[in-house]
Amino acid sequence: MRQVIEVAAPDVAQPAPRTAVTMGHDGFADFYRAELPGLVALARGLCGAAVADDIAQEAMLAAYRRWSEIERFDQPQAWVRRTCANLAISTFRRRLVEVRAYARMSARPAPPPLDDVTEEFWAAVRSLPRRQAQCAALRYLYEMGGADIAATLSISEGAVKVHLARARATLAARLELEEE
């Protein structure tokens, strides 16, 4: 025996359709007040309540930016509703991609822990200024020469030499090592 369950859509007051007239910015304010509740409901239905307000606002912002064009449409509400639906679907897809990526990342085995000396060295590298840390990491991890580091970071070989010299001096001082 089958049971039939009826599911009712949320009650959303639909605004009366507008005709194509030049409304100006005051007209946009009226349009905004009339359409926003329906856009929030549309976004909520397509991608959930957590982001529905943001998506509806983003659709209205897009309409506002192009209002001088959109207000002349026979049905400007159709344009903003389609924009809202597209934004909602894009947000849903983006979140799905993020969830899948997170699932893949969490399924990976954790890298083996570094010994204390190695961890101390890389902590010191991470504390260097950005370019010095990048040059040092490329040099010590990939054993790259100055020309390869310069090409990778789109900087001159001279800049690489300066960054590496400063990085070595700072690392030697922090790790209490003698510079080679």
C-alpha cells in the first residue's frame, strides 16, 4: 500500500508583474522592494537558506548596475529572477566542488612527521620575508639554481642572489649555524 504525501511549496507572495516603463532610480527602489522577497525564496529553494539573502542581493546589485537597460525590458523581473537562479546554481555547484575537494583531501594519508631539526629549519624558513622564503624553499627542496629560481618567480637572477644571501644569513643566525 502506498501513501501519498503532499509537500507544499513555501508561501511566497508574488509581486504583480510590472510593465515596461521608464522608472528611474526611484523605480528601482520600488522594483527592489517588490522583487526581493521572491528572489530570497528562489535562492533558498535552489541552494539553501545559508546563502539565499546574499544571492538575492547579488542579483539585485547586478540589476541596479544595468538598471537603465533593464527597466526598459517588458519583464525586468524575469531578468532579475533568471540572474538570481543562475547565481544560485553557480553557488551550489561551487559548494559541491569544494565539498568534493575537501573529501579528496581528507582521504589522503597524512605526510610523515619531520624530525625536530628539519621542522625547526622549515619553521625558520616560513618566518623569513616572503621572497626570501620562496627562494630558499626552491633552492633547498628542488635544488634549483639561481636562473631556475629567477624564472620560476619572475624576478632577476641578481634579486635571487640577494634574497638567498639574506635568507642564509638570517637562517644561520636563527639556527645558530655557521654560514658556508
